[in-house]
Amino acid sequence: MDLVQLQRQLVEYRTSLYHEGFLDEQFTQLQELQDENNPDFVVEVVSLFFEDSERLLNELTKALEQQSIDFKRVDAHVHQLKGSSSSIGAQRVQKVCIAFRNYCEEQNVEGCLKCLQQVRHEYSLVKTKLESMFQLEQQILSAGGSIPM
Amino acid sequence: MFVYVKWWDSTLVLFFIRLLLNMGGGGGDSSEDTAVELGDEPHVLAVDDNLIDRKLVEKLLKNSSCKVTTAENALRALDYLGLGNETLEGAVSKVNLIITDYCMPGMTGYELLKKIKESSVLKEVPVVIMSSENIPTRISQCLEEGAKMFMLKPLKQSDVKQLKWHLMKCRN
């Protein structure tokens, strides 16, 4: 595939991510913060998000496995995940977190377990999509091109 | 008193000079002994327990020509500011602005704000509170306690620009 085709593919792919609600305008904000001084800013922040989310998902699984669930603790973790997903523009993850917090407040175990499953799913989807997008960007850069905005 | 400034524009510069003069003054006239030098960049302390948010706010501030120190909770922030020690007589604040998240484990941003306002050295340093939740009572509580601004997360570049503008307006 030639450079122009790669660039076109990237633009289309990125557009679809916004269109399908995986990303929102906050992700655009991140991209706008990237500059020559910090050419890897977006990848760095998103990588931090991946690490942090995985940690939180593990904590959530453990917390919800307890005999006596500490809903305040569960809520604290979901609050963190909601915050970071919002900050990077991972809209679908953020939306599940909102529902998740409501179930925590109601101390609804089933609801929480359902949301945990959903948030894992949404997280894994957005992770795959972002990784694909970064790979495309890398291909373009390796071919000597620049990333279209 | 020597002040060397080459940043933003003169109105904001005057604002910070006045802030620092107020901090050095208090009851007596000790400001004569306080040699203050503002470099090219204001120094901001950003406090947030969320790693991603810390990275984001740091970048936003750096893009606005600020020197940034981050702290992951209120206690670390207080330690950095020197409020962990007994006396700060005659000391000058290390920072020109403090921006803190509201919801943090242990001490909240609101409680941090109160501690800062209780300090004779730090009370004139503008404090901005951030939160992902738009709760009017929370907002008015912070503003009443002396926060200069309340900002909704996630932060954007336009928010930081507005912050600068607001600080300029507030100097009067």
C-alpha cells in the first residue's frame, strides 16, 4: 500500500472511531497537545491509560469477589477509571463507568458485576482500536510520510 | 526589591508582583528584605491523584509557558509547599499558582484549599479547583473558601487560556 493510501486509511479509521463513539473530542485535545517537543505525547498518555486501566480492572475484579463487598472501594476504583477514560476521550468506557457508579451507590451486586463485564469489554475494544491506529501511524512515519490531522 | 519579568503581558505581570508583595508584607514592612525574582515562567503546583490527569494538566500548563511541579495527593502538596514544617516566617511561596483536583483520597482539594488559606505565607497564592463533577454546592463552597476558579474536567487548552484571562481580571 502506498503512502497516500495509508494516510487515507488512517483518516477513515480515525473518523470511524469518533463516529462509533469509541473516541470523543477530548482525544482530539490530546492530539493537539502533541508537538515537536513531545512527539510521542498521545502514545505516552494512552499507554499510561492502558496500564492504569488494567490495574483498576484487576482491583475491581478482586473487590467484587469478596464475601462482603466494600462498595465504597469499588466506587473509588470506578471513579478513577471514569476520570482517566474521560481525560483521554475513551467515551464508551466512560459511559459504562457512569452506570457502574450508580450501581455502586445502590449497592447492587448484580448490576456491578454486569458493568464490570461491560467495562472490560469496552476497554478491550478501545485498546485494540487505538493500537491499530498507532500501528497505522507508525507505518506512515516509517514510509517517510507525515500523520494527517 | 528587584523583579525581572519577561512573560505574558504587563497586566498579569503586575498582578503577580502585587501578589508577591502582599505575601512579603503582612503587618510589618518586611517586604524590603524579600528579593523576589520572577523568571520567564510562572511556577504552578498541580495536585491530582489520577496519573493520566496529572500528565494532562502538566502538558496543558507547559504549553502555556508554565513551570510545573506535580503532587499525587494533598499531603505531598503540603510537604512541597513547606506547610509540613512549623514556621514559614519570612519565607516566600515557591509557587505562583496551585491547581488541585477536588476528589482525592485522604485530604480533599477543598481541605487543601483551607490549609493554604490558613497559612500567612501561602494565603495569597491563587488556588484553582478542578472536578469531573458539576455540583453547584461544591463549586460555591470552594469559591467561598477563597478558590479563584473552579474548572470542570477533563481540562482543555481553552480552559487553561481562560484561567490566565480570569487571573488577569481578578487582580482588581
